[in-house]
Amino acid sequence: MRWNLVLDGGQPIADRFLACYQTLTGTSLDDQPYWDLVSLFDLLLDRDPAHPGDIDADDQRHLTTYVKKVLAVYH
């Protein structure tokens, strides 16, 4: 869900969705950065490099920002 939101609305939308979900469920989701990376790798590794599909340069910039933010949690 989060990477879809990143592509459609940007990182702030995905972060807001996560915050709302945590508030509504009372779940802390401390391992969310791990699952963000897993879902993104699934998306990217399942693509045919010769036919990248609908991920354009703008999407790549959004995903790069997304990965940098997720990885920052581990530093």
C-alpha cells in the first residue's frame, strides 16, 4: 500500500496513511521499514528490465526518496 501511495501522492501521503493506520489500530509497527523495503524489492525485482512498465523517471525519484527515508531508520 505504501509504495502505491508514494507513487500516487508522494512520501508525505504514505507517511500520513501509516500514522492514521497506527492511530486507528493502536499498533506501533516498529518493523514497518523492513516491510517497506521488502514490498519495494518485490515490485522492482518482478519487472522485466527490457519492459519497465509504468515506472517513469518521476516515479523513480519518488521511490528513491522513499528508500532513502526507509534506510535512514537503520542508521
